[in-house]
Amino acid sequence: MAAERSMARSSAADVVVVGGGVAGLCAAIAAHDAGAQTVLLEASALLGGTASWSGGAIWIPMNHCMARAGRPDSRERALEYMQACAQGESPSELLNTYLDEGPGVMDFLEESTPLQFEVGTMPDYYDQYPGAVHAAGESRSIAPAIFDTNRLGAQRALLRRSPYGTIPFSFEEFSRFQAILHPERIDFELMTRRLQEGYVGWGEALSAGLLAAVLERHIDVRINSRVLGLLGGRAVDGVHVQADEGAYDLEARRGVILCTGGFEWDEALVAEQFGVHWTPSTVETNRGDGWRMAERVGARLANRGVCWGWPTYLIPGEERSAGLPLVRTTLVERGLPHSIIVDAHADRFVDESAPYHRILKVLLERDDQGFRHLPAWQIFDQQFRDKYAFGPVAPGQPAPPWMRRFDSLAALASGLGIPGEALARTVGQFNEAARQGRDARFGRGESAYARFFADPDNHPNPSLGTLATPPFYAVEVLPSTIGTCAGPEIDTRGRVQRPSGEVIPGLYAAGNVAAAISGPAYFGPGGTIGPAMVFGVLAGRAAANGGQDG
Ligand SMILES: Cc1cc2nc3c(=O)[nH]c(=O)nc-3n(C[C@H](O)[C@H](O)[C@H](O)COP(=O)(O)OP(=O)(O)OC[C@H]3O[C@@H](n4cnc5c(N)ncnc54)[C@H](O)[C@@H]3O)c2cc1C
């Protein structure tokens, strides 16, 4: 274990939390409330991490919002669903802990922070599995109510903001506007007023509420402070910090909690585990430090090669910050009628209306030649363009150059360098399926997830419509991640384990830095933030109590 104690500044805390994303903020709040003097170290200048860019959905079976709405969940069915999703690749004690502790953690956060939760609107992602919640209007996810950032006072500048823009509405309001399919139906007057007043929603509201709770507790938050080493012998008892003002060691009397996010910006780890070049959709300070520190102290590293991900596209020149492209997902567009996704053989290869995590997995499938389905393109026709937005391009607006436009399918095939005859065959088969309303090949438009995003006014299948009206359009589909979820294996209290199954005393992990409790699966809306929050709180309490339950 790295044990060099050095440098100018040295200090101590009971609990040191490394990383100020949603997992780290929750861990710091819980450690503080369990009586520990806590320091939160964040590599960037901002708090909130990737959650600030997120929808803010939190997947918590049996949550209090479901009960309040008169639609209580069942533990048995939730476990059945989680086990079916995880396919035996997730330790059942972690799933059970998640079920048992999740609702209580959310109650704790609602009671002890300014956050308020509302019931979500989306179904579980895999309604073919037993125990899924997917009836219209039912959801295991909750989401933050809108949040008034004035509550942060001058420290509002610490809040990481979304490069996608602020949505000052709750999920419920957003659904009421039917804004997923009809962004033009948003109440723009209300939106402008709320923005002027300082309200945020979705992931920004989640980060802001947690940040407010951290600030109200006067927790020692140190930004621009990157942790690059763990200190100690058999037990971890401190960290080595690379701060703007210089490097120093910080003692952690009771424990260190790694909450450094995934390693998606570490090219070497990504090459080793995914073999892909991608632009991650996450904060660029997720550079694999957590993985490497855990590895150096002998942690058992699990869930290799697994990440949360989605299909995306880039608009040339569009940046989220200097030099870094803004990654846009085709969350809605890919499952709408009059569009398909094809590979270099001009063949469809996936149910385009499936959950994004599933599509990413298929996009990353390999054979002897490399990635089987890359490059891939989403192809759509003028019917699509007349009815639906594609990203920022509303129906009726002229196609920008990045949305490549062709007068015929043959010209499109030749322009993309894919076989024209095969494309004609693929489109012919798809059009037949669209007319019948049934995609026998992939079952597109049949799941609750697909129907949530598809066009209810399109018949007979809300996701199927012909590609028949020129011109035709093509946008390249690129794999991207919203966070890797391979890392040190944790136990039911967030304690990091050795290959022998013993815990490493003093070391905890939560969020995307740890091996996901769901193994390869993404349970539903909020399937990453939910576990990050629950195990963040559990780890915070356990660390404050020297490794025991809080
Ligand atoms: C557009 C988008 C929408 C999403 N929507 C949802 C959603 O609705 N629901 C859901 O469940 N998930 C969603 N996700 C994914 C979700 O946001 C992430 O999985 C989650 O926020 C990860 O939280 P985390 O705390 O583990 O890591 P992060 O939020 O990535 O935070 C890690 C933090 O650690 C810091 N850090 C890294 N290394 C160090 C170091 N060495 N020292 C100190 N600090 C360090 C980083 O700077 C960062 O602030 C979405 C993601 C995106 C991009």
C-alpha cells in the first residue's frame, strides 16, 4: 500500500469523502449526521458531478412516493425483477440490502435535506421480466421537485450546471406538457419565469438539494483537490491530495470513501476493458483515479467491461466546454416511426425502441473483424422530419449539414458507402412490418419502455412507420457512456473487499467507482443514481461508525 507521508500541509478528519458527485454528496451528509467530522474532496471546481447533467431519476422499489400515490410496491416482486435483470451476476445480499435500505435512505434525505421527491413517470426497463412495474402511470422511480438555487446563496457558483440547459420543471409537469414528443407544448412563459427566479429541475435540482444540505452542515468542502493516493498499512487511514495550493496528506481517522465516478476518461482502462474510442457523456475529471487507488491497495475489482451507456450523435462544432464535444443521445428519436438504425451491411441489428443500455451493449458487440455493428447510422425520411424533432432540429426546419440529406435511398447508400441492394431489402422488410404493425424480427414498439417514448397517435404500432417519402436523412450513431460501473467490489455497508472476501479496513466506495450492485443490468429510470445514493449513505454511516452499521 502507498504509505509515503509527505509534503507541506497535513490535517485530519474522521471521514474523508473523495469525489463530489451524487454518491459523494450523500456519503458526506450521512457521515456528518452520524457524528463524523467530514471532509469532502473534489477534483474539479464544481459539485454535483454527472448527476447535474442527468434526468435526476432515482430507481427505488417500494419508495414512499408510490405508497403516497396509492400504488404500493411489493418487495417480493421487486426482488424477482432485480434478480431476473441481473441474471445471477449480482450478489443477492446487495440486492436485498438495496430493497431493505433504499426507501429509508430516501426518507432520510427528504427529512434531513431540502430535497423533496415526486413520483416518476417511466416504467421499469424490461417489462418482459417477472415483477416489472410497467402499467401506465406507475413507476418505481422518483425524481426531485424543482429547487430554488437562491437557497445556495453566494455558493451557487459551486453547483455544476447542465450543458443541455436547465429544465425548471418536475417530471410530472414535463409529462403533463407531453413535452417528450412535443417540446413546443412546454409552457415557455412559466419556464422563463422560473429560470429568472433561479429554479432548476431534474439532475440539477438533485445536485443543488444535496449541495445545499452539505453547505448547511458546514462540511469542509475542498474543491480543485484531486486525490491520487491512499495512505496506511493494513488499513487505509488517509489520502494524498493534489490541490491547487500544493500537495498534502490528509488523515482519515475512521475511513475514506471513494466516490470518484467511473473511469470513462482513462483511455488505457477504456482500451483494455471496452476497446472503443468514445466521447463519454460524463464529467471529464472521471479519470480512473478510484480504480487505480483501489487496485493498488489490493481490492477485488469486478464487473469488468460493464458500463452504463447509450447511443449518441455529435453535432460538429457543438461544445459543452472548451474543446469537449457536447454528446447528444437519441433517447426519443430512434424509437419513433419512419426511422431505422442500420450497420455497414445496411442491415438492422437491434430493436431501435429498446432501452438505451441494451442498445449500447449491442453496439459494442464484437466478432473477429472488430465491432460487428459499427459504424451505424440512423436513417429517416421526410415523414419523420415533418412530424418529429431530431435533437435541436424541429419539424419544418431545414436540415443542417450534419443531418445528411439524400434524394433517394440509393443515393443515401452510396453516400454512406453501404450496399444499396441490401438497404433496399432492409427498408422493404421494415416497411412491410410497419404496415402490419408488427416487427417480427426485433419486436420494436412492443415494450412498455418503447411505448413510453413512441408516438401514441401512430397506428397500428406507435413505433413503426414506413421509410417511403424522400428525401432521406442519415445521422451517424456513436456509442457513449454515462459512466463505467466496473470497480472495487463492496459489501452491504459499502466496505471495499479483498479477493479473499475480507474487507480492507478503512476503505469504502459508492457510485460508479464501485462494481455496480446490479452487475450488468440497468433496472430502470434512475438505475445508476439510486444505488449511488443508497450506498453513498450506507457507506457514510458505516465509515462514521468505524465500519459498523449506522
Ligand atoms: C445526460 C445524462 C443523463 C443521465 N440521467 C440519469 C438519470 O436520470 N438517472 C440515473 O440513474 N442516471 C442518470 N445518468 C447517469 C448518472 O448521472 C451517473 O451514473 C451518476 O451521476 C454517477 O454518480 P457518481 O457520484 O458515481 O459519479 P460522478 O457524478 O461522475 O462524480 C464523480 C465525481 O468525482 C470527482 N473525482 C473524480 N476523480 C477524483 C479524484 N481523484 N479526487 C477527487 N475527486 C474526483 C469528479 O470530478 C466528479 O465530480 C445520466 C447521465 C447523463 C450524462
